Amino acid sequence: MSDRDLEEALADRLSFRRFCGLGLEDGVPDATTLSRFRIDLAEAGLAETVFDALNAQLEQRGLVIRAGTMIDATLVEADVKRPPMREGEVSVRDPAAGFTRRGQRSFFGYKAHLAVNHRSSADDRSIPARAAARRLQRGSDLIRKAILTSADIGESIAADALICGDEQAVLADKASESVGRRAVLAEAGITDRIMHRRQAGKRQPSWPKWMNVAITPLRGQIEKLFGTMKRRYLYRRVRYHGLVRNRCQLWLLGMAMNLRRADQLAG
């Protein structure tokens, strides 16, 4: 919602007032006040702190199951007109946005890297089937970490910061593959479910192919979350200029999605 839409909703809907703790006689902050508050939150660097505090509350309620973490990234368009390639790759209005390629087409904007609570464990053989199903359903699809970068930053660069350290397994696609990362996971006792990249000029053995086939449907569940972000929350394009305010937007979006998911899990 835009700040003006939120102002109107607070003035008109009891559900919004109740969520914000406003009584019927309380005044409603206007769009300018809401905008300034969010700017102050972003520039003070507190948005991530609030995001982490919410996740800590969800964890205390038993909604975060440390079974696995899905790691992936999605592209988000910049809120400015892309600069012509012949004039360089830096936008004067938003220098933090960058170029990358998506298939055969170039893309200008940002990249949102997420770590999402996965519903399958590294090993649930000791749990009865029905109990395992209930356990794995609770706490699934919650966003545990979120990082926003320029679109030209590779997924492997942000991957280490997305590993929570308390999960039983990490699932990621080939873009996050790294010999060093696999070694770190092994040392920490975390099951490595990162897909294997085929080395140029070499024939890929059969076992990495089998592993990739097994990991794909599990890791691919994060794509549903990206779809929800872009369809329901309209996160196809960032709202602001620069990393500071757009990172704040991503953390606030993550909070909204986690609250909605927590309500579904509690029901």
C-alpha cells in the first residue's frame, strides 16, 4: 500500500486501527508522517533489527523449525528509467541499481536474496510419518534472512550471509555453489544440498546429476514465495532510490509476509 492508501485505511477500517492499537477517538497519522517515519527507520538502520525481533518472537512460539534453509534470489526492477547502455551502466538518479542478464535480455535494478525456512529436515526417519508431517508443516516458508544488493551482485557473494548456522540442511541452486562453502557446511555439520555445477569441458558424473534432480523440487519451493511477493505484494519494482531505503522496504515486506504466514500456521 502507498502511504496515502494506508492513511485512508487507518481512517476507515477498524481492522487496521485494531492492528495498530488505535482507538476510535485516536488521531490517524497522515501520509507525510508515515513516510518520514519510514525514512527515519531506514536511515537509523533499525528495520533489520525489528525484522530480527519479530523472527525471535516467532521462534519462541515454535514456528521456526530448524530443519533446513532454502537460499535463492529474485530480481526487482529499479524505480527509475534504465540508462541507455551506450551512455554507461550507472543511473544518475539511482547509482545503486545495476545491470545483469536474465536469459537473453538485460535487466536493470536490484536483487533480493532470501533465506527461507524449509519444511523438510536433513533426516526425519526417526519421526512417525504423521508427526513428521505436522512438525514439518509448522514453521515452513518463513523468511529468516533478507539481503538486498545491486542486480549485478552474484548470488554466491551473498550466500554465506544467508546461512543461519542452526539449520540441519541448506538448499540452493548452482549459482550458490562454492568449494569453500561446502567445506564450511561440512565443518558445521550442516547437510549440503547445494546443486552441482557442471565444469566446462568435463563430463559430469552421474551422482551429481542424480543429486540435482533430487534437490530441484525441494529447493524450487522458494519460487512460490517469490511469486507471492510479486503478485500479491507487487514487489516487481522497488519503491525508492538507493540501497538504504529499499533494504528497509524488503525487511518490512518480510515482516508482513512472516506475520501473515504465522497467522496461517497458528490457525
